[in-house]
Amino acid sequence: MVAPRLLYVVTEDWYFLSHRLPMARAAKAAGYEVHVATRINEGRAAIEKEGFVPHALSWSRGSLSAFGSLTAILELRRLLRRLDPDILHNVSLKPVLLGTAASLSRMAVVNSVTGLGTLFIGEAKVSGITRRAVRFALKHLLRRQRSKTVVQNPDDRAFVIDLGAPAESVALIPGSGVDTKLLTPFPEPPPPVTAAYVGRMLADKGVHTLIQAFALIGKRGSSLQLLLAGDTDKENPGSLVPEQLREFASLYGISWLGHVADIRGVWARAHFAVLASRREGLPKSLLEAAACGRAMVATDAPGCREIAIEAETALTVPVDDVNALAAAMEKLAGDAALREKFGKAARALVEAKFSAESIGRQIVALYESLKAP
């Protein structure tokens, strides 16, 4: 029996390895031949080590120009004709747009809308015409026959249905899953109490708001420490630059760690997680923190509220509210019993809803539903 062929189309190799690996592993374990089309930087060996077949794309993640998009569609169409996958799984906005446009009628298509991105919510310098054009394209592409749209939270489900995707074709699968065997609860480290943010250094992730809140806390004489773990992103218009981060670190006593290969080291050092994002699909950083038994402070924003539940696993605050964020961080920093309560509940929630095993079963069931009879 020939194994069904599955092709993931993802912007960057690091994003696939960071955010979609558990899902792809589940598909491979279920008997799928897994291929990955992406811009390859340093991830080829890691993709091949998993038993997946990488295919290099020449596109730029940060560009949606007409010429660049057409070139990318033609490149994808050539690859699709050569591979002839049974299922094409496009992950995030650009692959959804270009991958679906390049798809062949005989193949099933899964489109993962992983959050709205800077095009809709951030500081991207794009015109209203561009936003309307993207909405128009999505409205038609998401109606494709033999296709499913995967979203990670109820707010994004409502968004894509409002765009025109048939409600029965939209599946809510929360993320790609967390390895609850690798990520296990840590005991609290010794003082001083430390908060940690993990993620790219972007305005839409609330990094400016977080730094302002921490500076305010420092003026009040608090001993709270802050770790920032993650890289800048030169292709994102809302990214801080290294010089800014080094200046903030020097001014306010922040520890900027840059990229951290093993995130367990961060959560072993930190007492709680903080995320001041404006909107998420489903924040991997909070899922990992919760798996490690960490309480959270987060914005009451789409995606965040699926894991950061007020008074159960987290303290939540309005988006872009520096004073509220500072107050919540101070409250959690000063209450060890509350951190313990939230951390235990967060771990239980991850085990119940967000484990790699659970999400893997859901995505494989979705693939199976799309296989040709």
C-alpha cells in the first residue's frame, strides 16, 4: 500500500521546526509520507533527521508584492505538479494565499490560519487597498472544494467565517501540541522573583508595553527581575532592533537572552510567565510555560485567553495597558501561594487540552476526512 503524501508549505524552516513539528510527527506516525516546502536557512538537517523530505523555496516571508507573489505561485505550482501530494497543508497567511492559489484540483487542501499577523493588527506599512485585496483573496480561496480551514481559537474561527469560509469547513484545533513528557513542572527557583517573556521581540507581542511596565515597577523599588528570551526579526516591521534591546537592558536591568535552544532553562529560572500580546493564534510561549507549571500574566486578547484564564491560571489585563500590566506583575510576584495555584491549574489544562498526543490525533483525523475515497 502506497503511503499518502502530505506536503506542508511554511514560510521558514525555523518556524516549521518550532511550531509544527509535533503535528508533522503525528502524521508520519499515522503512515503519511511527510514533505516540507519552506525557505531553508539552517533547518535542513533537522527536518531530514525527522524523516521528512525538505524542499527549498526562494520566497521572502516579508513580501506580498504582486510580482513576488506570482513568482512564488509558479514555483509552488511546479513543485506540486512534481510531488502530486494527496494533501497540501498551508501554514500561516502567506502560504494560505499562495499555496491555495497554486494548488491543483485533484488534491485536498488544509489552510491553517495561525493568527491575523501584522497585516491586519500590527504596524505593517501596507495600504488599505492591500488589506482589502488580501481579504478578497481569502474570501474566495477559503471556499475551495475539498478543503478545510484550521484555526486555533474561537475569535479566529469567527474571523474566517466572516470572510466567507463555510462554517462546516472550519476546524478549531488549538495549536500544534506541547510535549508534556519533555516539558514538566519545575520547583520554584530561589529569590529574587523573576518574570520571563519568550518570543520574538515584536511590538505586536507587547514587548514595548512590557518594558514600560517593568520600568514602572522598578521605580517603585521592586526587586522583580525580567528575562526576555527570543530574537529580533528583521523582516517584521514591528520588530525591535538589537541596539534598542541592549539599551533597555542597560537602563532597566533586564536580561535579554536572545534565542534560547532549550526553553526549559528559562522556565527553570523564572517564577512566572508574562505576555502582553495584542493578538495571538495560540501562544506557544504560554503553553510551554504552563506545561512547566508556571503561572502567567497575559493580555485578555484572542488566543491568549485560551490558556491564560483569569483567576484560574493567570492574571489578565487589557491590551496596551502599562499600569494594569505592572500591577498584575507586582501582585503575582508578591504572592507565592497564588503562583503555585495558577501553575498547577495551568499544567492540568495543558495535559487535558493541549498535549502533542491530543492535537496529533485531531489533525490526523482531519487529514483522514479529506482523503480521496
